Amino acid sequence: MEIALPILVAADPPIMKLPLARAHEIFEKLKAEEQGTFQSFSAWFDGRAIMYTTAKLPLGPSDSKEFAVPMGAPGGKKPKIFKVTITKTNFVQGRYAHDETIQMGEMAINTALRTVVAQKYTCNRRSFFTAEGRKAIGGGLEVRRGFFHSYRPSINGYLVNFDVATTVFYEPGPLISACLKFFGPNDLALLDPKKRFKAREKKMLEKFFYHVKLIPTRGSLYARGKEGKVFTFRKFSAKSASEETFDREKDGVKKKVSVATYFKELGIPLKYPGLVCAQVSDTALVPIELLDVAHGQFARMEITPDQTKAVVEFSTMRPQQRFEEIQKGFEVVAYGQSEYLRGLGITVDSNPIEVDARVLQPPAVKYGFNKNANVANGKWNSLQNKFVQPAQITGFVVAIFESQQRFPDNSVIDMAAGFVKAARDFGVVVSNPSPVYHYMNRPRSEADLVNSLKALGKAYVERSEKGGKKEGPTLIFAVLPPNSGDIYTGVKRFGDVTMGIATQCLLSNKCKKGNHQYWANVTLKVNVKLGGINFYPELRGDILDPAKPTIIMGADAIHPPPGVRDKPSVTALVSSIDSKLARYVATSRVQKGSDSGKGGREIILDMEDMCVELFEKWKDYQSRMEKRPNSLPSRLIMYRDGVSEGEFQQVLDHELPKIKKACKTAKINPKITLIIVGKRHHHRGKPKDLKDGDSISHNLPAGTTIDTDIVHPLQNDYYQWTHGGLLGTSRPGHYTVLYDDNGLTPDGIQSLSFGLAHSFARTTRSVSIPAPVYYADIVCERKTIYMDYEKLMSDQGSQATSGAGPTLEDFKAAYSRVHAAQSNRMYFMVSGAPFREFLSEASLSFSN
């Protein structure tokens, strides 16, 4: 198979920013009108700037030719002429190789796959979305189900990776309705500048609709003669349609006329002249009642927790249902009818590939007194066991932000008794089981919250002083009402940054009726926050050999959501510090995000400094706690999250040298293994026979490992299901061994990764990826706790008048370091079920 590629396509006016469907329409018109050039071979287009063909085009001696393509315009206007220039650039042969040319060949075939659906459906990179399967999730957004497809090399040939995909769209329909759904209440006063549409509401709404495509309201008088007309939203007017005026010349006389009057004179009287207009060009204002939000627009933004929950519920499918949906999608795409794939000589089998897999034995999970918990499909019971290292609690306080009516005094007494019993059952020492508690008013500011919590701590000290021993509390419980994320953030900031004390937030409705299992789960989190060790997996081989100490690290970077240009990326690094690989410390930084709104840079720029910081903590713990002052690590194994295949070389070129340099700075010389953990992929599996899967979810059992058939022909990679399914179809971790000084065997690496998935301290079940990299992800997600927004805005000060946003240096200055008293603890053990598990099984594909 030979493919000519890439052939550059340029156009005047440019088509780069046109919707993909329109760009493909222009290209198909070109092919139809220039049959002498394209003849009878396949040619396909990526919708932007590159075309591929299966034979050489007759472009003349310069290998370049210009064509004029007339395209119809809306409203019967004169056709628009696109001047399209085609220039040949290269050839590639269809064979295996790890070079740029072959990668371009794979791009050509992936483009052919996308071209199959690009003219029929809404597309987003490698996913396409049909009109079926959609659900409103509130706020003017909807979730839609579609399909992901990608052409990938494997050890046994090329495969099409086909899966269900889900993403969030703007809900199409009247712009007025969309605006009201964004605000929540169905109150037109929210869009009236004389009533509730003030500067804050205007800014929020403009951010939400940034560059959204609008069309004339279907069936309205305004839509007549504007068939196919599409506007791009810019901003909202400051005044209503009845008050916004412009100069209009009529019969040689220039006078000011309002937007409402202008449309009335056109025979389009407004129903809501008191509402704002949408600005859709430098000069054009259109009343919002005359516009609709166009369909098929991806919502490239961060969504709320409630919206995320709705997306998860919509997306969740058991394996059997998922594979049935995949089969339906395969029939929709109809690869066999594609002229592009036929021209390449490619056929795609409609049956899922059957793969041999191994199911690894789980590690023994060790508790106190060297007792083992029985592990079955990634789950075990911690009751009747003592912690490996129970913490000591001198006493605790309870800050109650719920009303006394909903959470009365007897609920506080029951709560304290439930926690103390569960803690003592695990071996945790609680010296004073009677807490000091106080009902708090909702704080008006962070300073108000800090003062309230300090007063509560002072009350505890005064009580202890009366008892003859002056001391502060070990732990703060905060009882929160629903929808109190601001209080949660403030409490965590108070504990982690301001005072250096462990905090545990609880939802009032949950802890009020909490049973022994509930308080046992709370104790799992509290014990490690106070420096204890709950349990640890007995890893195979010599990983736990004190004579050959090992450091396990996890690293991650997260970026602002698509479309956000004014926020930084956040990076996190987590490291083990003990010989059992059960205690971890963390550090975090901010770095430059994206100027384009397309995500930040994945490479961790401060990797060297972060590594040095954690290496020093490892040495300090070994010396003080394990009494081995001369201990040096023999091995360093890092799990790196969030890196795409296209960024592997960047990690080797930029991060690995910084890790090595950090080792020299810290005066250690471990052999290094670097493993990439991929989660954002679409490989799914189900047992051939349901009886071989989980009895409830029918997922593949924990420990299922595939290192043949579907793995990359030139990379050291494998897929592993490390957890038992919770809701939908489990997603495996995709592990690529990028660098290995330690000479670990495939079995050794696979066993280690599976074992570390059992060391996640806050739950008695294995998780979807090794705990260290999971911890790094959690630390990244806690960014709002560490960012001092009051300082950020005060430092910005003088910039505010010029309209400039905070700089990277402003963000760095406002990003607080964890208090020294907390920095050696696992303060990042947040409450709640591992929500990542729900996300991984629902297969969200938020646009980016």
C-alpha cells in the first residue's frame, strides 16, 4: 500500500476555522467539479489543511495547482468563491517503523476513518456523535452519546479501537431559554439590565457563551431569507433592545433609533424589548429573542459537580450493554461502504477481537499484629483487624455548620460515640472521647471562618487547662450542610495551610445516620491524616527488602479546562517514605497553562526541585522513624500519569534528566524505572463467558492483565484491570515502561502495579491505578485549597484598572505551601468514595 501524503491544502478565504462539515462540503465540491484531476482513485481531507490520496495527482511540474470552488450562499446570495491550492509534499509506504513517516501514514488512515463520518455527524477529533442518545444536564448544557474510533498498530497488525464516547454540548434552542437555564430560575428579570442583569451576570453569561454559534430563530420572521446564516457570539449589550440605539440614515436624514424600533419597522415587533441584545459582529446587535443556539456545539468548559453526576449517570453502562452499543455504532459507521478505506485496501472485521489474558493473584493485605485480610476481586473487610500503626488522638473538636434543628446536640453525641468506638476498634488511642463542639454561623469571609475555628480550638485548650493538662486538639471535625463547597475549602485551607492540624469534613445527613461501617471508613482517613498506617499490601519479590530500599513515586499534571486562558496548570509529585511503601508525602506547584485555551503543557517544569524536596523527606523519615540514618534508596520507581503517547519523548528528554539531577543533588544514586500510566484511552474488555467476570457488575476480575495481541509492536506496554467494577464497564490502566535501569521483568512490573493498587489508604478495595499516582491526582485536584484568592486579587491590584488578569508570578505567589506540621502526613486523604472509579467506568470524553 502506498499513500501520497501529506498534500497541503490552502484556501482563500481560509477554511481552517470553518466547521468541519462545511470544510468537507467544499472539498467534495472540488472533487466533483475536477474529476479530471482526481480521476477514479481515493482522496480524502482532514477538514483543515491536509489531503491524502492513493495515487499521484496531476498537479503539473511544480506539483501545485489552484482551483476555484463556488459555494452557494444563504438567502440566494451570490455564490462564494473559494480559491483552493493543492501542493504535493511527500510519500509514505504502509509498513511498520518507528519513524515520523510511518506515524504520518497512521495519521492518513485515521483521517480516512474520520472522513467516513465527518460529513454526516458532529465530530470531535476521533469521536463522532449521532442525533440519538442525549440528555439535558442543566445550566444550558446537554450530554450526548457517540462513538470513538481510531486506527492503532498492535503486535499482530493494525486494529480499529472502537468504543462508546460521551461528551457535553450546548443545548440547542432559543437563546433566551439557554440564558435562563444557565442562571437557574426561569425569571426574565435576569436578562433585563434595569432589573437583575448587572455587570456580574453579564460577565458570567459572556464567559459561558464565548464564541458560541447562533442562528436566527427557526420559523421567525427574522429567519426569512437567512437560511444557513450563522452568527458568532461576541458579547451582550449593556442596555436593553429598547434602549440600545444607533445612527440610521433614512430619506437623507440621520437620526438615532433603538434596536427595538428598527426591528419593528422591519415588521418584526419584539415580544421582550426590555431584554438585552447579542452582539454578533463589530456593529450588529440582535435581540436575544430572535436567536437560537445552533446544534452540535461542544461545551469546552469546566462543569459543576451536579452536572458531572448527571453525565456519569447517563454514561454508565454494564459491559454487555456497552458492547451492544458498540455494535450498533459499528453498523452506523459502515466502514465497508467507505470509498476511502476501499481505496486503501482496508477491510475492518465487525467482530470484537478475542484476547488471551492472565488474572494475577492479589497480594496479601497486612494489618496489625501481622494479620492478613482475605482479598477477593479487589475487596476485603477491615473489621476485626487493628491498624499497622494506629494514631493517637488526645482529643477533638467539632465545628457544626449545619443548623441545630437539623443536627441537634444528641446527633453530636452519637457522632462522637460512633467515631470513638470505630477508632478504638482499629487500635487508635482516643484519650478524651468527649469533644468540644460549637454551632457556627455561615462564614461571610475566610477571615470569619479562621476566627471561628481558632475560637473553637481556644475553647478546647481552656477546657483541657481546667483538667490540669493544657493542650490543643489533635483533630477538627467539620459537619457541613449540602452544597457547602466554600466552607469545605475554607476548613481544609485552615487545617492544611494556616494551622497545620488534621481536619475531617462530614456531610450532616450522612454522619447523622452513620453506622459502624460509616465510622470505620471515616477512621481509615483520619488515621493516615494523623501519621498512622492502616494496612499495606505484601508486594512480591524484594521490593520491601529493607536492605535494598525502594522509593515509589507518583506524578501528575492537570490543566485548565478547554477554553480557559487565564489559569495555570497544577503539578503534583508524591513519594513513599517508609519501608512498607504505605506512607506518602506530597508536593505541588503551579506552572504556565495555555494562552490558546487548549490545555497546558504536560511536562512538569519543576520536577527537579520537587524531587529533591521529597528525597530529603524520605531520608529524614528513614533516619528519625526507622532509625536508619545511613539508608540510601537502591531503586526509584516512578508512575507518571497524564502523558499521551505523543509526549513520551518529551518526558524522556525533559523530565528524566531532571529526576537524575535531583538524585545527584540529594546525594542518592538509585536505579530508575519510569512507567507511564494511561487512563484516557478507549480499550475496553468483557469476559467471553459472564460467569468468569464479577458476579454483580460482570466486569473482568481485578488482576486481569493483557500483554499480547493488542499491545504496541514497538513499546513495552500492557493493560491491567486492577480493581473490581463498581458501576459501568471497567477501564484498564495502560502501562508503558518508558525507562528501566532496574531491569525489572514484565511479571515483576505487572505484579508491582497490581499490588500498589491495593495500598490506597482510605478504602478497603483496590483502585483503578497504583495508589501513588492516584494520590498525585488528588493533590492536583486540591488546587483551590492552596490558592489564596484574596492575595491573588490584592497582588493583581494595579492590573485591575487595565483589565489584565493575574500573571503566572501572581499565581505562584498566591499558591500556598502546606504547613510544616502537615507536610509529612497524608493530609490529602479526602472524604467520599473514590469518584475517579465512577469516572473511569463511565468513560467520559469531555471535549478538549
